[in-house]
Amino acid sequence: MTPRVFGLPPGVDFPKALVSGLIAKHSGQPPEALARVELIVNTRRMARRIRDLFDAGPPLLLPRIRLVTDLADTVDLATIPPAISPLRRRLELVQLIGILLDQQPDLAPRTSLYDLADSLAALMDEMHGEGVSPKAIEALDVSDQSGHWERAKVFIGIVQRYFETSQEAPDKEARQRQVIKALAERWQISPPQNPIIIAGSTGSRGATMLLMQAVAKLQQGALVLPGYDFDLPLPVWSKLDEALLSEDHPQFRFRKLMHQLGINPDDVQNWDPAIHPASPSRGRLVSLSLRPAPVTDAWLVEGPHLGDLKEATKDLTLIEAHDPRDEALAIATRLRQAVENKQTAALITPDRMLSRRVSA
């Protein structure tokens, strides 16, 4: 059975398109058919928006809406202990790092004790979520002439005990992974008789990726991917297999999911063909501009076929700032103007320093 994977293109209102597609796919069916659907989303904001859209009418029986993080109430928790408090774990790490620094004072100053504990706790969460053990990190072949990697491995070695005892006293991420594994095992023995849909997740976290794989293999399971680029050519998809060159591409996670499920880009269907992005031409322009580095030569070949860019760049403004101060000042001025004109405005940036300058 080919896994049922759907997508919605960038530029569409994802919750609205998701609800519209759900209603369309259940048209002509009994009212209770939609109520049997179990919809798993990744944020409470998404869940609230979906509920608000259904509440706006027409009158319908709503699907059961769950969060990825609230699946523990659907499995037998007799064998899964509660998660350890994050504060308790950090205090334990502070003690362990303090002992290590007493033994090896040249590793780091004691003033960085709490920062190191926070960093190590964050690393543990990610390792638990991705299913990576400290031994796997120790086995990495890293060329390190300065000794930084060896010192890093000493710190990572501190958390070895927490991976050996993660079944008895799991962290939040470790427990989430246990819950999802238990749920997947139960589905293999007794598949659910109702449709289960995971919507809005990209599989960026290892535990969520496991859940998506388990749902996609169900007879009545389906995935709805957000921001799926239907304009990306097949040769470009193959270039996304090189993680070191393409991991920062927005479609990289979807390519990884395809490998896990054994499907091709053409197997991903449009969830609701009646829904179109506000500016398809802009979508094609952005898709081309974000091509992975090894295939940026496609700009010369495909660029001329984009046609007139006036529609694609409509209502866009390019500001070339001389320095970070001018950049932040220009953005702050525009945001203030939006507030005075009672417009909705937002700054979206991965640069935290820029956001701080704008706030200042």
C-alpha cells in the first residue's frame, strides 16, 4: 500500500485549506463520518484556529483534534513512567558539571556552570528525540587539531547515565518517543478503524517523524504537509539527499520523509486542488531562488521562463541598508507606520540581533 501523503503549497492559509479539504472529502457522507476523523496537529494555536473555522459554520460534527504532545492519554501508561522535571534535570547537571570542573579546571570557567547545564540539557533533549546515543557521537570521526572536540566529548560523556536509565526516569523528549513507539506497536497489532490525519508537521523532530511514518502506513492514515513545493523539479529533489549542502533548504525534511516512506515527490498529492496560493508566480520565483547551492545554475536556464516578474514582486519593497543600524531603523519605522495606520504587521527573521535592534 502506497502511503497517503498530501501537501499544500506555500502561500496558502494552511488551517483554512485543511478544513476546506476535510469538508470536501466528506461531502455526501453521513454527518458522523467527519466526527470519526482523528486530526493530530503540532500546536495549540493550530488546533484553536481549526476549531474556530469549524465553528464559523455551517453546522457540522467536528473531528477529534489532538496535539502531537498529548498522545500519552491514548496508550497504556503502565510501562511508561512520568517525565522528570526539567528543573530537576538541570540541577543534577549543574552538580555533575561542577564536579568535572573541579577535576579539570582548564575545561571551562566556573562562571559558565549554569550556561553549560542549559546547553547540555538542550543537547540531551535533541539526542533523546532523534534517538541518538552518546556512543554514536563518540564514534564520529571529527578532524580536530585544537582539542575542542575532545573537550566536548568529555561534557557529552556526563549524560551517558541518563540514556542508560531513560526507561525508568525519562526526560520529556525521551518519554514522548516511548509513547509514540508504544502507539505504533499497538497500531501494528490492532490498526485503528477510524481515519487518522497528521497535519502541519514537517518531521523536524525525530519522535514526530516516527509518528508520521506510523500513521502513513495505516490503511486509513494520511499526512498533510505544509508549504510543499509542487514546482520543484525532480532533479532538484535528488540534490536534497546531500545533507551537508541542502539541510537548510525548506524542503529537505520532506525529502527525508519520502526516503523513510519509500515514495517519490510525484506521490505527494495536492490536499485541496481548489485552493490556490495568492500569487503562484511569486511561489515559482521563491522556489527558484531557494534552490540548493549545487543547482543554482538553474537560475540561468529557468529564470527567463518565469515571465514578467511584476506580478511576482507586486507589493514587495527592497531596502538596501548600509549597515545593521539602518536596517533595523528602516524596519522599525515601517512597523510604527503600520501601527499608526491600524494595519497588521510582523517581522519574521532568523536573526535575533536584528529583532532586538528593531525592538530597541
